[in-house]
Amino acid sequence: MAAEQAASVDRDALRVPVRGLTVLYDADCSLCAFLRDWLGRQPQLVPLEFVPAASAEACARFPGLDHRATLDEITVVGDSGQVYTGAAAWIVTLWALREHRPMSHRLSTPAGAKVARAVVLAAAKWRDGQGAGWGGGVYRRGDGWSYDPHQGWAYHPPTCADGSCSTR
């Protein structure tokens, strides 16, 4: 029982500092790759590491995540196991950047959270509307559908063999 209590205290977000963040991004999305490159060039107060979403590395490092969902929505994992998605993931990523930490504090307020969510939704809408036109690459969705500009739409159901099955 004491070990369980100690483990829960160790995972307390108020007591456990974030010393590193892993940003899972869609490597086949030109907007995602652009943002990954931009984030990587920014001075960081908390180190950011970038791992392609639903990759073998991501599945091995974070076996408890729904890796199909990480292709549809930005997911950031803290070094102590904290998981952030959507607007919260963007806010914590900005928080890690020296020049954008004040913005992250503004976006973490109730009013700011609405703005952050609107930005995330706008980016998702733009991304969905672009299809393969973002650079001619293959567009993959987390539900198994993909679009190749040369071959059209294809469905490849996720399997555990390709490392993309959900562990939930």
C-alpha cells in the first residue's frame, strides 16, 4: 500500500516537474513537419524531442497510447508520463519554449483555452482540406484510410503486427 501511495505522489502534476517533452507528430503531414522544424529551431526551456506518431519507436516508448489517435490529434508526452492532447498539447509545447512561455500562460486561462482550441480546430480543418496537396505526399488517417495522389484512396486496417494497434 505504501508503494502505491508513493507512486501516486510521484505522478502528481503539482509535485513532479516536467524536464522533457516528446512531441508525437504525423511525419507524412507537411504542416506537422513544418511545425516540428519550427519548434526545433526555437530556444527551449524544456527540451523537446520529436517522434513520428504511430511509428515503431512511438509504439515501443508509449505502449499505453492509442497510436491511431496520435495521427489525428497532436499528442505530447511528459518525461514523467503526463499525456497532453489537442489544445493542451499545444499549450504545453509553447510553455517549453523560452520566447513563447508567456503566451502559453495566457492560453492556459479559460478565455485563452478557447483561443487555443479554435487554433487547433482551424489547423485540423486546413489539414483535412489540403489532402495530398500539401507537398504531394501520402495523407494517412488514424482509422486506416490513406490517400496517395498517384493511387487514390486505400484502406489498410491497423494491426498489432504493424505496431499501430490500440492497447486499450
